[in-house]
Amino acid sequence: MNNFFFRCLMYLAGLFVLSLGVVLTIKSNVGIAPWDALNVALSEKIGLTIGSWVFIVGGVLIFVNSTIKRSAPNVAGFIPILIIGVFVDLLNLKLLSFVQVDSLWIKWCLFFGGLSILAFGITIYLRASFPSVPNDELMLAITDRTGWGINITKTITEAIAFVLAIVLKGPVGLGTIIVVLCLGLLVGVFDQLLHKVGMPRALIVRGSVNE
């Protein structure tokens, strides 16, 4: 029971940290992560909040992932995208709505801080071994099928979203290119770092089996 409670806290904390990173990069206004650029583009063109599109796009990816895995759709994947959608709208429209940056160097500080926080949030919540965010499940599905490292597969999935964001004329900028090139690397770095301090993803999985 204690292990389950710890995993729940880790899961929620990771999703909140992830959402904070997303909003900080949006506020930096120098280009945002490809999936977020896609959600912002859809919000601007069609309506609804960014958090709503996090849920809708994630729902579509759940069925894409099921095709790659050749299995039934993982409906549990709706849990994290619902939580992230709520967190993103709460932070973007309420808690951090006052954040407006004019200085270019502060914008870039905000961007790189947000990017690092985003990558760290991903590595934290994945260790809870609860349902993955669909775009991260896509990363893991490709990893399982190919045997490539998550730094490589994360870069591939971000590149896919990057193309879609450009097609929809989302807020793509230099920061977006940096995310495509660096987010996968940062996730890999934090993954290895947490592994070295005694928090491998496999350890959490074994804990869930024996609880």
C-alpha cells in the first residue's frame, strides 16, 4: 500500500512538473515543444483551450499506439492526458497568467528552464509505472519495436509533431527546433541520473508486483 501511495504521488508530481514545463515554454514565446505547438495551433484555429486539445490529440494517439503495438487501445491513457489538460489550463489561464516577458534573454532563460523541467517531469512520472501520456507511449512503443534508446525514439516522435505543427502554422520557432534536438537527450540524461541515484523504472515495476 505504501508503495502504491508513493507511486501515485510520483505520478501526479511528474505530470504537474511536466505541465509546468509546457506552460513555461509557451510563456517564453520563442518556440515551444512540437506537440504543444500542435495543440496551440488547434486551439487558435478551431477554439477550445490548449488543455482540451491535449486531451483530444492524446485520444487520437491512443488509437495510433494500439496500431503500432497491434493490441487493443489502452484506454487508461486517457487518465494522464485528462490530468495534464487540467494542469496546463490551470497554470496557463490562472496561476501563471500574469507572466509576460519582454526581455529576449529572459525569454530564453524561461524557455531553457521550461525545457529542462518538462524533460524532468517526463522521467519522474514514467517511474510510477502508471498509464503513460499517449505521445510518450508512442515513444515507448517505438522503443519496444526497434530496441532503440528513448533518447532516439523521443526525438523521432517530436519530429513527427514538428511537421504537423508546421502544416497547421502553429507557434513554431527556434525554440521548437531546440526541443526536437534536445528533449530526447535531456530525457535520456535525467533517466540515467535517476537510475544512478537508485530510481530505475524497473525498480518501480517490481515494487508494484510485490506490493
